[in-house]
Amino acid sequence: METREVHYRAYRPRPFTKEERPHTTILFGGLTWKHERLIQGSLERMGYKAQPLPNIERVDLDIGKEYIDVGACCPTTFTAGNLARTLISIKEKEGEEAVKNNYLFVTVGACGPCRFGQYHESYERVLEGLNLRDFRLFLLDLLQMEQSAPGGGLEINMPLTFGLIYAMFLGDLITDMEYATRPYEVREGQTDRVVKESIELLYERLKNRPIKGKKLDSLLWHVFTDYFVKALKKVKSLWDEVEVDRLRVKPKVKITGEFWLQTHEGDGNYNIKRWLEREGAEVIPPPIAVWMDYLINMELFKLEDAKGFVKKYYLKKSAVGTIAYLYRFVYNRLRKALNNIPNPLPDQRQLKELARPYFYYRLTGGEGHMLIGKALYAYKRKQAHMICELSPYGCLPNTMSIGAMAKVLGDYPDLLYAPIEIKGDAEVHAYSRCQMILTEAKRRAREEFEEVLERTGLTVEDIRNFEEEHPELRKATYKVPHYGYAGTASNYVMHVAKLMGRG
């Protein structure tokens, strides 16, 4: 019997040329629908046709398992299945040639041996399984501000990079507004409607933003322009109309964990943020901007570690330090336009120092030391009643973090910590595990609230009467200072007491 040798051929996408831009749609995904809509606006401003992948659904897990390694973590399986479902749908509607010639998929690579390091390998298995090896899949470097895909049709230049950064910032800020408001909204559904209106307004601003030069001019304009600040002030006027009742006593739950799972909003993590809200909690969502801030500061920390061996050390440290400063400067300017309701970015140096006794910060797989640092940061600063860490089943970096948390909990036994391993199809187990910790968080939130009422000598009725005289207190955009309590209701009572001269 004759045998034929089959040689392995690494996947190499066909070039994408500038001439193909008008009829080629860039597919992308992996973030919330809010971030993806704003990214779409940034891409369209630069002359690209762009389309986010559809929202992750439970069926994507099953589809993904058909095409990639069954041992892959659920973020990999979900996203691979989501891509497969999208390509199958396009193929059925427009034909195989349209899939190959009129669409391409862009994803990013970064650090680590896991998801960011090997996602594209899973996507390639999807293309093989669908007999679509001629479909174009491009992997871009997360840390390169200027790069291009083979053929020159996709160019990541400074104006586009800054547009994508603003899309990330704006998506984070609206998400923070959303989760800080929805648990307290008086008219159910109003927050979700305002979120959609806000995102569409910002999408239009990104799609029509000025392009000021290509490098230094673009940098200076994007750092110091008030273009986006003005846009957010219009957004703020939308949120001014949302009435809230901050006397609802709710435990605050800070979400941490693996990047995709903690930022995801959908079936990929059992819709756990919405589930927590239905169970009576206020969720603190993780900004995507924290991840980029972490990467920038890690470069600074590495320089400091190698001080004696780096040529022009002070010049290089100054350059990286300036980038880190400007990054936070822009983010805080945008926060201010929303009356500083969105949370500030945590101090990366503080996160590193908090985690130091438990986790070496140069172990950079996943979110590294940040998982422990953020938990302790929230605990010590009374930002949350409990931490919910979302980890893919079998994820090595998160397993290391969870293991180190055993020592943290030994030193801080009052820290409420719920590590949830997510497989994608075991929501009952995840909800049950989270519910046990949430029950204690609810008790603490109630005790904290009653303590503040006793301390101030106020009753709920007293506060209601004061609100009648000061209706601005019930606006979603009214900033309540932090008085050392984790709960929104507790800080609100203390604030009202001070306004009444009784604090």
C-alpha cells in the first residue's frame, strides 16, 4: 500500500493590501460590547470597515470544543467557538469565497505561555476544521504602537493607537458609571438605556475625531485635547437624569481574576456580574485600563531592577515614567468630566508592595501580583466587602495566585474572598460558592449601615426628608465622598450627616 508523506505547514495568512480595504471587513472581539463599539468607531475613522464578533453565547463553548484542544481553558474555547460560529454564518449567507476575500480577523498577542501566547493557534485549528485556511487571521503585538499586517492593508499607526486607547478609557468609564448606578436606579432599565445612548454618542465622537499629525503632533493632541472631555460632559448630562436611591444597603463585590473572565459580560462567565446584582450586590468591575497601566509600570520596575546594567538608565527611566504619568493624567481628566464617579486606577507601586510578601512581582503570567495586590488594596482601603476572583479551570497563573491567597487569608482572616473556577458549563457550582461568601458580605454591609445610623443619630426618614429639600443628592452623577466605609449606603449616610452638620 502506497503511503504519502504529509508535511506540516505553519499558517501564514495571505497579504491584505490597501486596495482591498474598501471591500474587506475587519472582525475583532474579546471585550465588552461597549468597548468593541468604541473600537469600531476608532477603526472606521481610519478608513477601515470593522465589525465586532457577536456576543458570546453558551453554544460557543460547544462549538469550540469541536475544533480545538479539549484541554483548553474556557476563554480560549468560548472565543474560538465564537469565531467559528461567525465564519459559519457568513459562509452560509455570502458564500465561502466571500469569507476568504471580504473578511479577516485581527487578534492580539502578548505575554505568557497561555491565552495571549497561544490564542492564535486555537483560531488556526478553527480555520482548519472549517476548511478555511485561506481566511486571513492576523496577530498583532499588544505593546507595539506602530506595526502593520503583511501587505500593508492594516496599519497600526499613532493616530489609530491613540484612538484605541481612548476607546478603552471611555468604555471603562461608562462601565464604571453603569455598575455604580444600576443597583440604585429608581426607574428600572433606565441605566441600561443611558449606557446605550452614551456609547453611541462616544462612538460618533471617535468616528469623527480630528487627526492631528502622525507622531509627536498626534501624541500632544491626544494628551491635551478637550475634545473627549467635552463629549463626556454631554454624556454626563444624560446620567444627570438618572435618579438613584443610595439608601439601599448592598454589599460591594470587587471582581478580579483572569483578564477575559473578569472583564467579560455574558455567558462566558455565567453572567456573574448581573447575577450578583440580582442577588442584591453592587459590583465593582475591573477597568481594562488597569492592565495597560500594569504593563507600562512593569517596564519601569524592570529598569529599576537592572539599574546598574542599563545604559542611559536615567533617560530611559524618565521616558517610561513620563508615559506612565501621561497615561494616568489623561484617564483622570476623563474621570473628572464625569464628576469623578468612575473609580481611579490603583497605584501600581502600591499593588506591588502589598503583594510582595506573598507573590514575587516578576512572575508575570496572567495578571501576576495584581490579583493579590488588588484584593489587599480593596480590603485595606475599605473599597469592597468581598473579592470575587474568576479563574479559568486549570489556569496556571491564577492557580498560583489562589495558592498564595491562602497565606493572605491567614494574615487577614476578615478578608472575604471567593475564588471561582469557571469551566463554562457549571454555573450552579459557581453561584453556590459565591453565594456562601456573599451571605456574609450582606451581613457586614447591614451591620456597617446600622453602625453609621447610630453614630450620626439619623434615621432613614431623616435622610429622606433632607433629600426632599436637596434633590440633587439623588442624581447618579452626585459624588459621595468616601468616609472609610465599604458600602455606598454607609458613606451616603455619613455624607448627609455632614451636610446637616451632624457628622
